[in-house]
Amino acid sequence: MEISHDQLDSDESIAERLCARYLESEEKNQQFFAPEEGSKAFDYFQKVVNATQTWFSLFGWPEGPHSLSIPETIRRDVQKIQFYSSSSPPKKFSRQYDFSKYNKTIYDVILHLSGKLPPGINSNQSLPVDNVERVIQLHSQHASLLDFITAQGGCISHVLPEFLLEPRDYKKWLEITTSTKNTALSTLKRNYSVSIDMDNFEAWSKRAWTDVFLQIYKVN
């Protein structure tokens, strides 16, 4: 079959248009997650973040108000931490039994507002000491949380579990999924993951956590 120069030119033109559309789409996605600081979109988004923080600080917790900051505190406090050493003198730590009152997690919010927890998660969730195992479990917990919200009618298909990790844990997740021999994790990374530049990760994570809270509010 003979292919004319006109046909080749046409194919190249189509490819160029498709590439341009892809780049335009990528640019819109970046703007969606991280509006430029100083823009009207950024100011509006910050107002949404502040309103979300205020509502959930006042009404999102059992036993009364508890302050949170998106994404810093809620992203960090994902497990129940025993603040007091079992070897500490009883007199010095008379409220040892009450540590959970001061260490609240996203799962306290879910349980308080919906009366149930995501599958595979309990209200006294702890994490492995091993760093790799810890990050894998965190990713699994976040995936379960997102699936739970989606099942209730939440719209968060744009949020991936790794967006909810802390920056250092996100770096570790990329290392794990790049070098792992686990076929399931490798497939997950290849098919569903989005690689975010670390300079932009904090903005993406802030948007992701804000959307998670907004959808929790919507479905409860």
C-alpha cells in the first residue's frame, strides 16, 4: 500500500492535536488540585479549607470540639498513640487510661458522624513499627476510607490513597511501588498511581484531604 505525504502530514497533525489536548488536560488537572497562590481560585479554596476546618473542629468529634488543621494534624494523627510509658510511675500519669481523649483520628470523625467504620479498621488503630509495613498499611487504610465514603455516595474518584500520606510517607510509597517484588503493588502503581512532584505534593494533599472532609459532610 502506498502512503502519500498528505496522509503522513494528516497523521502527524492528529498526533500533535492529541498531544496538545493531553498537555491542556494535564495543566487543568494541576490547576484543579493546586490553584496558583494569589489567584481568586486560591483565595476561594482557602476559604473552603477554613470553613471545613471550623465545622469539623466544632462538630466532627465525639466528646466535644477538637481543633484540626488540614492537612497537617489530620494527616499525622492516623493512629492511637500510647503517650504514657507502661513503666512510668502511676502517680505522675494519673490519666494514663485517658490517652485516647487527646489523640483523635479521622476514624473518630467517621465513627462519630456515621456510627460505623470502614472495613478492616477499628477505632484504636495502630501501625507497624517497620517503616515499609507502616506505609503499606497506611495506604490500605486510606484506600478503605475512600471506598467507604464512595459507597455512601461520596464523589472522590479523583483522590488516590497516596495523596493522603505525609510527604515522607509518599516518598517511601513511591520507593516501595517502584522496587517492590509484590505483583499487586506494582500493578496498582502502574495502572492507578499519579506521580506528583514533591514541590507540589503538599498542595495536592491539602486539596485531597479537604475534598475527603467535604464528602464526609455530604454523606452524613
